[in-house]
Amino acid sequence: MAVKRDYYEVLGLPRDASTEDIKKAFRKLAMQHHPDRNHDAGASERFKEVNEAYEVLSNEDKRAAYDRYGHAGADNVFGRGFEGYDMGGFGDIFEAFFGGGTTTRTRRQTARRGNDLKYNISITFEEAALGCEKEVEITRTELCPTCRGTRSKPGVQPVRCNSCGGTGQIRHVQRSLFGQFVNTAICSDCQGEGTVIKEHCPDCRGTGYQKHKRRISVTVPAGINNTNGIRLTGEGEAGYRGGPAGNLFVMVNVKAHEYFRREDDDVVYELPVNFAQAALGDEVEVPTLYGKCKMKIPSGSQNGKVFKLKDKGIAHLHSGGRGDQLVVLNVMTPDSLSKEQRHLFEELSKSLGNIKRKDVDY
């Protein structure tokens, strides 16, 4: 008769190992040497040895007797040795560790949200600043209006699937030394519905869906920019198995303006003036998003000077108020002069003399 090895040696543990250490070692070795996984010679015997060691060391009374008297003490507490041990009993041990027999589940087909759609539009600078209404035409998948997505011919009810008994799932039960395994898969006959359609809808040919063109009104909020998009909830494609429809995302492209440009919510406008207007001052009309506005140019204004027209800018997106319009003075040098203009500039040049910088020592 073969001499039994020390149980601590079997599990590869020291004698002061904790209960948790014993469980971890057993789990690792049991999976390693299980005959269903390991077909090497001696795997079955090694597996029995691991089980026997765990049965003793995991029980407080048996372990105490084993530590004091060895294998004889454990056999007395247990009532018998492991000869003729039923390998099928390992299913109970496995369940104690992993919470029952393992089950591979494939979920029944469930409802899910429809796909989102994207549409691009171009708008003018003014439309972006002030807001507008646009209409877009999209093609999307919708529920068939005839069968309302049931896929069945109107008046003909689906019948219960005979293959799965109406559950939508097929269960395969297997038994092994690890216990009972249940593999669940979607029924191939009803595709997880639990029912079978006898007569399909003639309009959608049993798909439950149709493609339709739709014209949808889009409210473009004041202050929108190229970096913003508009979400229309529920205007995407129809949901699946009763799920909600997806969303429509309208992406905005703002066209460049002829003479305005945008800086955050401010509008920048370059105002061309001549030398006389800049030197003497003037009152001019400046175009804005809201019509023409009068503005005074103080005498002695320099090129690049910035004037602010309050609240003449772009509306703040999703909040009250507006930005400003910034008017940048652009003093223009004439390309050509008449004889009279040249004479006047020559006289003015003599009168003004050379301009000297204050910070330079001449």
C-alpha cells in the first residue's frame, strides 16, 4: 500500500497556512489536475490526493487531529479513509467555492436604441449670430407603418416557438466532475423572440422596418459656431425590438463674412478712413449686424485704434446678452494723388516738418 504524502506538502503550504491560503492552493491545484482538463497519466490520482488534503485541512476538527496524530487522527475523525472516494462529490466542493455549477449564458435579444444620424448644413455669418430656422431632408429607417415593427402580416398573430417552448433560449445541460454546466444559447428558429411568424408583412417583407425621406425643421440658436452641433432627440433611426429611436445631430458650418469676423462673441470690423478724418476727427456710419450705427472719430486718432460698440456683437449661446462690435481704425494711404492734392500735401508736409520720436536722441 502506498504511503500517503503529508497534506501540507500536497497543497504546497506551510503548517501555519491560513484557511484562505488553503482555499487558494486547493482551487489552483484542482483546476490544474482535473481529469477533464489534464489528460496526463497520473492526473486523476493527483486530483484525488489534492481533494483529500483539502477535505482534512479545510475542516477545523480534522485539521487539529491531523496536526496532532497525522493521517490516523484524521481518519478517526472522518470515520474512514479516502479509499473508494466518489469523485462525483467534487461538484459540491466546486459549488462551495464558485457559488454553484457554472452556466454560460447568452442573453435573449433585447431592445436597444436606434442609430444616430448626422447631417451637415451651411449658414451665413448673420444666421449664426442672430439664429434662424432651417429645414433638412434626411433618409432614415423607421418602423413599418403597416405592421408597426411586428414583422407579421396584419391580423395574423405570431405563434409560440416549438423549439424553445416560447423562452427564446435553448439550454444544454452537461455534467462533469466540476458539477453541472448549463449552456444557454439563443434559439435559432425564433432568434430569441419566443415566437415564430407564420405570415410576414407584405410591405416590409418581414423586416419590420422601411426607409423613408423626411423633412425636419431645425431651430439654429443665436450665437452658434462651427464648433457647435444641434441634437434633435429621437429624430434618428428607429429603435430595435421596441427600443427608443436614435438622435439626429446637425453639424453647422458658418460661412465667412465679407467684412465681419468673429472673436468669441465679439464682431470685429475694420473701418477705413483717410488722413484728414483721422487728424481732424469725424462722425461716420458703421455697419453692424443690427443695421448702421453712428460713431464719432476723435481728432488725432491713430491707425489701429479700437472703438467699442456695446451690445452690437453676437448673442451669447444659451444665455442672455450679446458681445460687442470692435471697430478697428484703418488709416488709408491714397494710391494716387491729383495735382491739387499733391500740392496740398506738400504744403502740409512743410507745415508739419519732420516727425521726431521722443525716445530717440537725434
